[in-house]
Amino acid sequence: MMRPSAGASDMAQLLNQRYQFLQSLGVNGSGQTVLVGDTQKDGHPPCVLKQLRLPSSNPTTLEFSLRLLKNEAERLKRIGHHPQIPQILDYFYEGQSFYLVEEYVAGRSVAMDWATGQLFGEVQVVRLLREILPILEFSHQNGVIHRCLKPDSILRRQSDRKIMLVGFGAFREIRNQILRQQGQTGPVLNTNSTAYIAPEQAIGKAQPNSDLYALGVMVIQSLTGQSAQDVVQITTDEDSTTWESKLTISASLVAVLKKMVHPNAQQRYAAAADALDALETIALLTTTNGSTRSANSNGHRLHQTQPPVNGHRPSRSSTASISASPKLPAQPPPPPPRSPAPQPTPTSFPHEGAAVPPVWHQHLAQSLQSSIAQALRRRSSEPADTVTDTEPPEVSAPETTTQPHRVASGSGRWMGGLAIVMLLAIAGLVTTARIPQRLLSAYWRNQGQTASQQEDWSAALTAYNRALDWQPDRGTTHYERGQVHQALGDRQAALEDFSIAIERRSRLDQAYYQRANVRFNLGDYEGALSDFGQALQANPDSVKAYVNRGNTYAALGQEPQALEDFNQAIALDETLAPAYVSRCLSRSNLDDHEGALTDCNRAINLRPTHTFAYQNRGLVRRRLGDAQGAIADYNIAIELDNQDPEPFYNRGLARTELGDLAGAIDDFSAALELDPDHLLAYYDRGLTHAEQGNLPAAKTDLQEAAQRCLESSRLLCYQDAQQALQDLDGIASTPETES
């Protein structure tokens, strides 16, 4: 049985020798949320402490669970730097529970207003959405899905009346994942909470726009006064228009909300930024038609009672969960390689703007002197001297074509005239200063493009940095610099540049596509899916986006969806070898081995030197029991690229099936020489050593594999390695029988 939740008496002692229990805020099946005082700080400032009971005392599972939870706590720490997300102050493990310590925030949740029956109007709803969506956008861009968005988790801070998002739900999801792997089920949520969960999230496939679904349900609830369950029912009934027909809101807002709560995630806005864009026109209309307040104002004033803590009212009926960032999908064992769709290289930049020598800034003072001199000459009706320059021509202030009136002499009038001249000169300086900034940016951007074409990535990065010094808001330059960061292997910097390009609405389909590739390589498969969807929305004929989104679905184990994308890519381009290579693997994974062989053969016919096609065909042949045929394919792949560890590793597996253990160990060792982090090569070499009777070598390899599985948060992999080590210990302790 699950241990009952700790009450005040159970927390009489300091938690972590630091936190003093003050007040219970809520309890649920996973643990409780309490208000504590931090005894190690002056005045014992209050904090919110959230408990997550760990479902297993098994040392292996416990070690895995704690590593996963600590990683999530660190991710949530990063988004806590946003001023409208509570900061994570501390986390620790104690007494079979994991604890998270959050910033204390006094405020009032929107649930308290809706409980009074107060309904929102269109202006209030648009304003609320425009406050919440940017916070979600920031969270999603940092790889964190809220997962538990509901009225209790939207708090209006008492100090400045700004919206705060609290109650992130990834920690509870991690606990449920561990329970599922143990064949158990997590605590049942109450009906009010489940109504905000998007259909795909309910089956463990949450994605960023799952949060948009929850937010949409809440907003419709605030407009209609209906329960969340009723809102879900009427919005999923295609024939029902009852909720919108009874409201005096614009058709534009209805369309936005319908798209937010669409049960099919692919039909929703892919990102919070898209929903925000759709609201811009509505916000302008509502502002001009009856609201003179800023769209960023805090809206109507709410009646304050005793402020709750981080959205939790201190009562036994309130519920709470540990908030955290979403788990990254546990990376599955690396499949045989899929061939990525051809990506635009950083060298394929269009040339925009002329090359401008970097001497403009040296002429700003000369430009000012020239403007003053010319104005003084025009004042006295004398013709201006013709100025010749050996340097690039300057852009001077435009000259008037009319002859100025002669001014009578006199010091007062002369000084007044000089003041006018100086004002004109300053205006000329402003004009000329802006032009060099733009041209200097164009010059350095051109240098970056040239260096990229020559694959001189370091020089390209320097040039793009200089270009952005002059014009920091140019989205296209950020996009091109992001490609350079990709080429240099700096994925985080590339992610930031592509995100800025997207914010600036520059090259949207390419920026989303490239950011998706970066997110995929960082292991953020859900974020990658979202970005590939955006890229396809901007360019529905992007074959490479279909192929790489298919590879992302495959990495998540969603082979049917992957197959659909590969089919679409092939329908658009029947000559694209990478699409056939990837479809080959998906068909094999779906037990259509004959169809898989057809696809791999087609890829080889289209591109006879495609190494991945031979590797995937080798896998299919091995699955069909043709180990010799598989080895023949891996031999060709190795001849084409002897620096790729995968064909060596896969050939080693085929050799073990043929009983060639020494040859298999050689292949696993070759794979590890090329990639010392290839944990599966350690694992299978360890098993092969064990088959040979070399138990010390087997133990060394399996221990290395177990450690690497643990570091990469792969529980099943870690458990397999640990089980193999236990089997080895059993073999070593069994005495040999004398003949």
C-alpha cells in the first residue's frame, strides 16, 4: 500500500536540515505541497516545497529515477529565470521522496474568479491570452512543456498583478513513467484535471501544443461558465455550435479558440507564437473598439482575499503536484542509420547587397564638416566648392535647389542662422550615420557568405558577428550565422540564432526546418516535430522536411506516422534516395521485410554509393536470417566509408549469429575505436567475451555499458547491463564440476 501523506507532525523535523514546515498547501497521490521556512537565510523566508514519492526502493530503479529527476530539476531551473515562472531554489532526496523547493509567490489563481461565476468578455480573454502565450512560448523554446495547465496553475501575482505560470507537471509524468515500466499505474487524476489534458498527452505523447489545448479549454470555460468536461464535449462535437452562438465574441476569436482545442494535434497551432500572431488583429480591434488600455495591461482588477501560495489555497481539498520540465524522451537504442534528407549547406546563401569597404565610419566626421561647410556657403549665396574624394563617395545631406535669401549682417542674426545650420548638420549626421550601419552590416554579411562558400567557418562566424554588431535585429543574418554554428558543432548557439530568425519572421520554412534538425540532434524530439510541422505549414512541398520529420517519428517509435511522411516525400519526389532508405527501415520495423528490401534496392539503384542503403539492407537481411548476405552489405558499406562505426558494429552482430566470435569482437572493437561512446558496442562485446569464457573482459565491458546507459537516462538498457553483470557473477561463483 502507498504510505499515507505526511502531515505537520511528520515534518516537525527540518527537511534536508534546512526547511521548517509552516503550512500544508495541498495533497495528491504523488505527494504533497507545503509552505516552509528556509532556516539558513535571514528571517527564514518562506518557500514552496513539493514532494514526489518515488515508487520503488529497488537500488537500480532508484538510481535511474533520481538521475532523471535531477536532470528535470536543472531544466526547470533554467526556465525559472523568466520573471513569470517561479524560480527553483533547491532540490534534494530524503526518505524515499524527491523534493523540489520553489520561489514563494503570493497571488490569486484564475480558478478563484471562475468559482464565483464571473464570466470573461472578449477583451479580457484576448488580454489574458496575450499575457500567457509569451510565457508558454519561452518555456517551449527551452524544451519544457507545462503538461499540467489548468486554472489553478495560472496565478496573478499580488505584488504587480502579472501572470505567473506554476505547477509544471513533468515530475509527476516521470513518476508515472517509472510506474508503467514496473507494470503499475499512476494515481488517478480527478475529472476536472483530466479535462484539460489533450488527447495525445493522455496516451503519453505530449507535445508543445498540448499546452495550447489546455489553455483553449480554460478560455472557453471562462467565456461560457461551463465546466471543463462540458467544454471538451461541446468542442469535440462537430455539429455543435452552442458555445459560440450564445456569446457576443468575434468570429476571429472563435476561429482561434477552435484551432487551439482541436482534438487532432496536427490541426492545432504548432506553437504558442502562432496563436499569438493570430491574436494580434483581434487585439487591435478590441483596443480600438472599446478599450484604451494597453494590451499588456493586467486587465480588470480582481478582489483580493488572503493570498494563496503559488496558486494553492491552504485547504485539505486543494491538490498539488511537483512542477518540473518535461522529460526528454528516453533515447532508444540507436537504430541502423537513417539517411538524413539533403539539407541546404551553409554555403548556399543568396548574395544580397553590395560589398561595401569598411571605411564608412571614418567619414562620419568629414560628412558633418561637409554639411556645415555647404550650409554656410549656401547661406552667403556663394557657390559650393566641388569636392573630390579618392575614397568611396560619401552620402551627404541633400542640398536644396533653391537659392537662400540673403541675410542682413548682425551678430544676433548670424548666431541664429548658425544655430539653424547646426541643426541641419545634426540631421544630416543622423541620416548619414544610419546609412553606414546598414551598409557596413551588408558588407560583413557578404564577407560571411564568401567565407561560408569556402567552408572557412571561423572566418564566417567572425564576419557574421561583425554584421550583427551593426544591425543586430536582422533575422536573415541570424539565420545564416545559425548555419555556421551548425557547421562548427555549436548546436545551442545555432538554436538561439534560428529562434531569433523565426521571431523576426525571416525565412520561416528554412529557419523552422534548421531549428528542427538542431532540436533532433539535441534529443528534443517533441520540439523537432513541432518545428518540422511549422516548416511544412510554411512550405507544404518541402520533401526534406517530410523525410526528417519521418525520422523523428521513427526515433520516438511511431513508425506508422513515420511511414506516412516517407510516403508523402516519395510522392513529391520519386528519385529521392534518402526517403527510400528511411522507408526501408520503417517497413522492416513494421515486419514488412519484403517491402523494405524493395525500398533499399531502389535507393541503391538511385545512388549506388549510398552507404546507409547498404547498412539498412544488411539489417533487413539479418532479420530474414540471411547473415551472410548481411555481412556482404556491411562489407560494401565499410568500403564506401571506413570511418563510420555502425557497419562495423552491425557486422559484429551478424558474425555472432554465424558463431564467428573472434571476428565479432574485432568488429565491436573497431566500432569503439571510431566512437568510444558507442555503448551498445561495449554491451555486445561484453556478451561475446562472456560466450568465449573471458569473464574479466566481459565484466569490464558490461560495467562500462551500464555506466553509459545510466548517464544517458536509459533505464531498460541499464537494467539489461546490470542483469548481465549479475549473470556473470553467478557464473563466476559456480564451482566447476570435475570430470
